[in-house]
Amino acid sequence: MNRILLVEDDKGLSELLGQLLELEGFDPTICQDGPSGLAAAQSGNHDIVLLDVMLPGMNGFDILRQLRQSSDVPVLMLTAKGDDIDRVVGLEIGADDYLPKPFNDRELIARIRAILRRTKDNTHERDKETSNDSEQVAHSDLLLYPRRQEAWARDEQLILTATEFTLLLELVRHSGEVISKETLSQDVLGKKLMPFDRSLDMHLSNLRRKLPERLDGRPRVKTVRGKGYIWLD
């Protein structure tokens, strides 16, 4: 049973969401303020965190910033409807996805399962292709371990979220090929690419910042306007 941490200060909404999550087979824990939400998120006892932006004591952005210093637990931000700034900021500091309020119950459950699927089930599927924990995907100065979701560059481990690692792995595995945004959104984020959705772009931007410069000075990823992205050989 997947354990979900819900950090939401609206008592009525948190109770309804807690009931929904239980009905869907999840094990929810509810926190209604920032400090207790951060402590619970840092405990390592949850498979995913649903994090509201506006919270008493500490807002969702500050929680996420501190959380990302020590944990790569998947985070789904709950943002105000139409507030694009909140969504961009959340993705920039490490959220895996966002969902604007008010949202449909089915959409919330679908997003949760998509995130869990790409951070766990997809890893398990890749494991079936390997016989031991030594599987490596090597490219230039990068060394990736899909089973452990670890990425290394020049003997230094990169601190990546689960989404960033999955994106990096997809790009490297298709090195030299143009991959469409639609394909990456489906394979990495587990959802169809929607108009004005910048989630994929923000995750790639975060990944680019975390990757060291190539020794030859060339970019690692090139944007092919109107088509997608290509990982350069």
C-alpha cells in the first residue's frame, strides 16, 4: 500500500481528500501546517507528498526547498487555479508535477498514480532487463544506474529528483535521436502533453543546471524547435 503525505491546511478539504485516498487504496497521513508537514516529509516514511502552497507557519515552497536538500521523494504541488507563477516556481525548486485547485478527484488520483508509476513501476520494469545490480548506462562522462536511480559525472554523484533521473535516462538512451516533447511527456511524466504545460521544459531546465559542462564545451541537450530535444553524442 502506497503511503501518501497530504500537507493541506483546509480541514474540510484535507478530510475529504483523506477519505478519497483511503477509498483508492492509499495510506494517507495528513498535516495541516508547514512545520509539521516538513518534518513528516523528511521522515522518509512516505512514497509521495501532496503539498499545498499556502500553509500556516511555512509555505509550500519553503518546505520543498528544504526537503530537496535531503530527499528526492516525489512531490505533487497543489496550486491556485490560474497562478502560473506558483507552478513555475514549484517546478524550478524540485516539484515533480502540479495540480491547480479546484481539481477533479479522478485527475488527482491519475496524477498520483502516474508519478508513483514512473518512480517505482518503471524502475521495476527496467530491472527485468538486468540480471544484477551492476547494470550501467554509460555515455561520455556520465554513468547511470537505473536500478538505483543514481547518476554520476566524473566520479561525483548528481543530486537528481526521480523525475530528473528518468528524463536523463530517456535522453541518454536515445542519444543522437530527436525525441518529441509528446513522447517525453508520456514516457517521463506519465501524462499527455497539454497546451501551455511547461512541466517538461522546467524539468529539463533543472537537469541542465545540475549537469556539469562537457569537456569539449558543447551542450549536452539541444532543443529542436517544433520537434523536441536531442541528446548530443
